[in-house]
Amino acid sequence: MIKGPIQRILVNIDGSEESLVACEYGILLARIINARLLGAYVVNTRALSDLRKTHIFLAAEEAEYARDIEEDANRYLEHAARTAATKGVEIETIKTSGSVHQELLRVIEEKDIDLLIIGELAHVRSRLDEFYNESERLMRSAPCSVLIVKDEDRVDDLFALEE
Amino acid sequence: MALIDKITEDVVKVPLKSTTKPEVLKELLQILVANGQVKDEASVYNALLEREGLGSTGLENGIAVPHAKTPAVDDLRIAIGIAPKGIEFQALDGGLSTLFFMILAAPDQSGLHIEALSEIAGMSRSTAFLRSLVAASTPGEVVRLIHE
């Protein structure tokens, strides 16, 4: 039997509305093409450390936010698992920490991902994005195909309709 | 929605009228209140003051990033103010602060809050870019420079 081009899908979940919509899309796609689905949340400890170094964060703030993001990660990954379960899809959730794009590149390689799904990017592309926006960097550096999910309303409707 | 998409002319004020730190916080907060982006002005103001009390968010190169985590917003909010003459904000380098980025985030959006602050920190590394922002004379010009 010939295998399809997409066997393993990874969705980047970062707590934004766009990433949750991307997750819904990934769930539907994984079910239709019978692909394995993974969802990753990267606790951005790199940014935390940068904010401390640039003195935007105090030490106490860094620790508080580190705890908060850990909780966010757990909550959003649990949400992804519950959402997938409503469509009978199993999702392997991965919580990791470090630099977002570097960690996701590592997961892509380790898990032999052939499609990365990310949420909609900013409507405006600033020259600064190329250097500082994690999604922008990921889109450019991912070694696999990348799917950017747009049109939240349409995806929500599809998700609600799909039995 | 990405931080850059939230930077529109109606959340930018040029020049700020304030001359003191508490006034700057209030004036920036007023921008968001006027746009209906903040539910409880008093509680946010107190949260901002409390954070400043722990240590100034005035950094180097004239940039200041007052921020707070608050249930008074339901999404990430940003207000930008420019004070070309500079305001005493107890900045790290002892200089006057000219460029203010106020960031407010809901308590369950810590990841996005950090990413937004990180993007501002990235901007602050380019002194030429900061100089061009401070020289801007209208909100439209500020938005154009950031979106460029």
C-alpha cells in the first residue's frame, strides 16, 4: 500500500486563539488522512531569560511567570487532548522548554514530522519579525512542509459540522 | 492576534503631555480606556504602580516598558507613548525616558505576554530604530515605522 505524504502532523500550541484554531484544523486533517497527530507547547524560557537580562523582568517576576507558563502549557495541552477526543482522534502532547523555534525544530526531527501546522501569522509583516517573531522564524526554518491555518470562523464551522 | 497587528494609530500618543512617572502611566492607560480595552482602570493603575514600586521598567536608551498582568483585560493590550523631551522614569541608565510601551495581559496569557515583551526587547536593541520612533511626529508615522 502506498503511504500518503503526510504521516505525522505536529501542531504548535502557544495559547493564542490562532494556535487553538490550528489545533482544530490539525485534528480534522489527521482524522481524514489517518495521520498521527502531535501537539507541542514550548515553555519559552529563552524569552524569560532575555527579559531578565534586559531588566524588563525582576528575578521574582521571572520565577512567577515561569510558573504561570508551565500552568498555561498544561492547560492548553489538556484542552488540545480533550478537543481531539471529541473527534475520536488521539493526540500525543509534548511539553518542552527553551527557545520556541529551536525546540520545535528538534521535535520535528526527533518525531520525523512531515507537516507542521501553525496558526495565522500577523497581518502586517514587520522587518523586525524575521528576527524576533518565533512563528516567522519557524515557518522559514522548518525542514518539513508548513501549513498556516487561516479563517478562524470557517475552521470553527468545519469543526462543529464534522461528525 | 500578533502584537504588531494591535499597534494601530488609536493606541499611540505623540507627544505625551505628562511630565512625571505617575502621569505617564495614567495617560497611557487612558488611551486603552478610551478604546474600551480596559475594564477597571483603577485596578490596572494600581497594578502598574505596584510593579514600578518593585523596580522601574525604565530601561536603557530612553525606552520604558511598564507592564502588568491583570484580569481587567481579556486580551493582550498595548499602548505606545512618545515624549521627545524625556521624562524622569528612574531608568536603569539614569537617563530620561522618551519611548513608552505599556503592555497589559490577562492572567491566563503569560506565554503571549512574555512573547510580546520579548518583541519589545528586540526592538529596543536597535538604537537607530528607537531614534526614528522618538522623532516621529504623528501616531500614523509611529505605526508606519513599526510596520515597515
